[in-house]
Amino acid sequence: MGDTLAQRMDRRLARLGGTLLLPPLILLIPWGQELIDQVLFGGRWNLPMIPGGSFIGVFTAPFSHSGFGHLLANSLVFVPLSWLVLIKGRRDYLAVWLGVYAMAIPVWLLWPTASHGLSGVVYGLLGYLLLIGWLEKRPLSLLLSLVVLIGYGGVLPTLLPFVSPAGVSWIGHVSGFAGGMLAAWAVQRP
């Protein structure tokens, strides 16, 4: 005999609850790092991606910030965009992270300045969400892309170096955005 509808619903709700917790759990890493940085090191312990530096910096950079303001700004956008990608699935969410990391490698190898912050991942999530609907051409995917374009499209000009504020790693944003688009292309479901 098969599962009852109630049993299937219970499993789906449990899986959804775990999925909704994933972005806040990820945020424990940068918030913990920033707390340790501020309390023990006076804001001098950053883990950026440094040109010519250790490859480990590619992986630690999203979890390092220049202060609580920087981290809060990234966190407030990271959570809702993460949830929107997770609507599509955990595989898609992992693909965005992998795409962002893959596109960060050329920046680490070729760009002359250090970079850190979760905004590369935020732009990766945004790039994925904007492209996935147009690739899949399914009504719900298109609606998701349209909602994200309306809600977050105003930040797209900051991908241009002459619009991005001074001191902000526009190249980190561009590489993250490209990583998200790469992820959308890789996981599309026609």
C-alpha cells in the first residue's frame, strides 16, 4: 500500500522546513567570522580573495566582510534570493554556489585587487533567477524571473564599473552574476 496523502505532505513540509533553514544556517558562518573579527581582532581579520594569494581565499571570501554594515546589507538580500532559488531545488542552489566559485577563479588569478563579501553570491543568485525563466520557458519559471527583475533589477546597473560605488568590487559582482547565469544554463529543464 502507498503512503497516505498526509504522510507525503508531512515529508514535503519537513523537507521544506530544512530548505528554508539552509540560508540562515549558511549565514552563521559570516556572522560568526565577523563577530570574532570585531571582538578579537578589531576588524582586521578578513579572509579576502587576494590576487596571487592562497587559493583558499576563493572559498573564504564570501564569508568575510568589512564590518557588520557590509554583512547586514548582504544578508538582507541573500536570504530572500536564496529562498527563491531553493523554490527550484537544492540542486539549483548548489549549482549557483559552484558557478560563483568557478567564475571567481579567473578574478583571483587576473584581477589586481582583493575582494570579499557575500555580494558575489547574491549577484549569482540574481543572475540565476533572471535567466532560468527565459531558458526554461515555463510559466512559473518565467513568473519567477519577472518578479525578480521587478524586485531586484534596480541593482543591475552596479554591474558596470562606472556606476558601482568606489571601493565596491564590481568585478566580484560581475563574476558572481556570470556564475549564476552559468548555473541556470547548466540546470535548465526544458
